[in-house]
Amino acid sequence: MRIHFAASATLLFACAHAGPAPHSASGDWIPRSNQNAQLLLDVQAKFAPELAARTGVAGIDDRISDFTPGRRQRQRQAIQQAVSALEDRQRSERDPTSMRTSPS
């Protein structure tokens, strides 16, 4: 169980890994980037609030990790929804430096 938790946490951090920052002089990409990161932080806070609190997520000190039956499926679904939302956001992104394609 501990290994699965570590693997899930690793997946969340791997998904959250940001590429190089865009070279936008205006800095208008920063709030959008923060909103994108927040999607994954919310998933982490829901399923592993102790870890999320250690990474700086505020306001979750009264929560504990979810180990109820079906947790793995709910966690996978939450991660898939976050990834889908991020892919939708990327398709509608106007900043040309964020239009990188992933390797095939």
C-alpha cells in the first residue's frame, strides 16, 4: 500500500513537472500556469493531504489521506480528469511558446 501511495505521488509530481518558462515579456502566462498547477495540487490534496500540506498547500490541515474502498479508482479518475482538463487548456492556449508537441 505504501508503494502504491509513493507511485501515485510520483505520478502527480511527474504530471506537474513544468517545461521551460515561456519568454513572454508581459508575464500574463503566470496566472494561467498557476491555475494549471492548481488542478494537480487539488488532486493531491484530496487523496494525500498530508503530502500536499508538506508541499505548501494551505487550508487542509484537518484532512487525512483517503484509504476507503475504491480509493485507487477514484484517484485514477481524478488524475485523468485533471490531465484531460490540462490538454483542453493547452489546445485553447494562445501563447505560441506553449504549443509544443509531445514526442511520438
